[in-house]
Amino acid sequence: MSEKEGMAFIEEIAAALRLIATPGIKPKALRAAIRERYPEASKKEIVRAAFYAVTDAYPMGQEALSDLHNFALSERGGDEDADASPKVGQRKKKKRTFKVAGRPAIH
């Protein structure tokens, strides 16, 4: 698929997102509705289309626009089928060495 064809596909999905997005719609329901219409669409394409729909100058209700924006932000990372937010791990402590004058470093 060429870049131009890809952008046309993104615009098509964005138009569908604008029609489907309503105040209070859950991300899972929005994704399912898009996958029903566009089963070949990847998660990456759906997220790009959501951001495009938000940034494109198109009259849309503020609440639906906000929900669409939140959907795009929540879906942009993670696995293709993951519905949960990414987990953040704990940092490991660095080992510090102390050197006392005249003595070797302690590890």
C-alpha cells in the first residue's frame, strides 16, 4: 500500500470514528465498531485515524472529541489486543562503591 493509499485509508477510518464516537463510549466498544467495519485495519492505523480525527478541523461535539482523544492516547502503546494500560516496573538500586583513603574499594 502506498503512502497516499495509506493516508486515504486513515482518513476513511477517521470519518467512521467521527460517526461512531459518542460521549461516554468505551474504548473497547469503539475499537470493536471500527474492527467490524474495517477488519483489515491494524491497531496502529486505528490509533492514527483517531489522532487524525481529533486534529482535523471537523465539527464534532466537545465530549465526543474528548472521548476520541482519550481513546487515541490510551490505545497508542502496548500490544495489538491489550486493553490494559502499560505496567511500570520498579527501578533497580545502583551498587555504590565507597573508597576510604588508603583502603581498597568496598563492593
